Amino acid sequence: MTEHIFPTVYEWILIGMHAVVFAVGLTGNFLVCLVVHRNPAMRTVTNYFIVNLAVADFLVILICLPPTLIWDTTETWFLGHVLCKLVLYLQTVSVAVSVLTLTFISLDRWYAICFPLKFKSTTSRAKTAILIIWIIALLYDIPELITLRTASRKKFHVETVLFTQCIASWDDVAERHYTTSKIVFLYLLPLTITSAAYFQIVRVLWKSDNIPGHRYQREVCYISGSSVDSRRYMAVSRGPTSGGTQAQIRSRRKAAKMLVCVVLMFALCYFPVHLLSILRYTVDIPQNDITVALAMLSHWLCYANS
């Protein structure tokens, strides 16, 4: 029994890796929120979404990482029925908020860059979108919140908390359907949307040296303005791109690269845990040290993404 309670060598290594993620993740996400809060000039639409992402990641690291690590290493849920519900519920909520925020960021950038004359992105709309994100995330995992409970999977002659698990009390079919919905709605669908959005953004930003919508707006003024003004306007638009415009293009390209990297990290870090979920229902995975280590490593990757 003691081999299940006391960590092995590889588990100690993973515990150390989790500790690094815990310290760096909490500090980094807190600093993101602090910097935007103290600098009014940084309160842009994209930064509001990034702060929301940081809040969700901060919560998942603070609330969910320690209990999950203890659970993985000891194969026992020690925290009782109430925290069984709350911790796993908040974990899914935080992940959903992160995923939806990344999706909204990609759509916001797509509208702003590809259709600059049709959509006006404002901080008030960003705040409304963030509220919608949290409402969707809180509602999505209610079925699991209701069904989660603690149960012992091993019978002993004496009453003990050892090997108690936090599990959902529904049948295998319902669990399979719900797990599938998580993979689709919290991974595959958002990844498809963000990939399509950033593909279009990259095409627009790298195919031209002009800011999308910049030249078009000038031509509209030429058509609707007076003859004197229109000649002056076309002289500006036909001249070389100004240094300020070039700087703005470089800034947008840099921001696009950063956001693409964030999405790629999300895709790579969450792929193993979703793959294991699929294999659990399609292949008879043996319960041994290797599979336990892989499960812990997949959980660590999810937290590392935060």
C-alpha cells in the first residue's frame, strides 16, 4: 500500500516540475494583470482579453494544480466531497475561459485587420465578450458539477480515506459523450476557428506593405471630396509609405506572431491529455508506472500552458 502513497523517483521529478510551473505561473499571470492595471495606455481590447486569460490561468494554477498533483501521486482524493465538486468544476471552467478567450482574441483581430471598415472594436465590447465567456464557461460544466462525488474504488476491512476517488456518478455512455463534447468544444472547434482566423490575418498582413483599409479609406475621400482636396489626398496615397505606417505594420505583425505562438502552445500542450482521453475509451490502457507517468506529464503540460 505504501508504494501508492509515497512518490517514486519519477514522481518526485514531476513534483519539482509542477512546483516550477506553480511559482512561475502565479507570478507571471499576476504581473500581467498588474502591468495592465497600472498603465491606462495598455488597456486596449486585446490586452483586456489577455488579462482575462491571465486571470483564468492564475485560478487554475492556484486552485487546481496542488490538489491534482496530490491526487496523481497518491492515487487518493483527500479533500472531501465539496472540494471534489468545486476543484474539478473550477478547473474545467478556467480551461473553458482560456480557450474561449483565445478564440475571441483571434476573431477580434480577424475583424480588425481583415475588415477594418466594417467592425469597430471597443473596450466596452471586449468587456461584454468577457462576461459572455465566463457565463458560457460557468454553465457548460454544470452537468459535471452535479454528478461529481467521492467514492472508494478499493474495499478494505477498516474505514480509510486511502484510494478515494473524485468521479462523476454517470454511466460509461454519458461519460463518453461528455468527454467527447469537451474534446470538440474545448479543443478541436476553437483550434479550427483560431487557425482559420490567423491564417487570414497572416495573409493580409504579409501580402502588402499598407495597413489594411488605409488606402481604401483615402480613395473614398477622393471620390466624395472636392477637386482640390482630392488631388492633395491622392498625392499622399500614391507616395511612399510613411515611417509611422511601417511601424504600425511591424507592430501588428509582431502581435500576430505572438498570438499565433500562444495558440500553437495551447494546441501542443492540450493534445496529450485529450489523446489519453480518447485512448481511454478506444484502447485498453494498462495501469502501470509508465501510463501513470504519462498521465501526470500530460497534466503538467496543461498547467505549463498557463
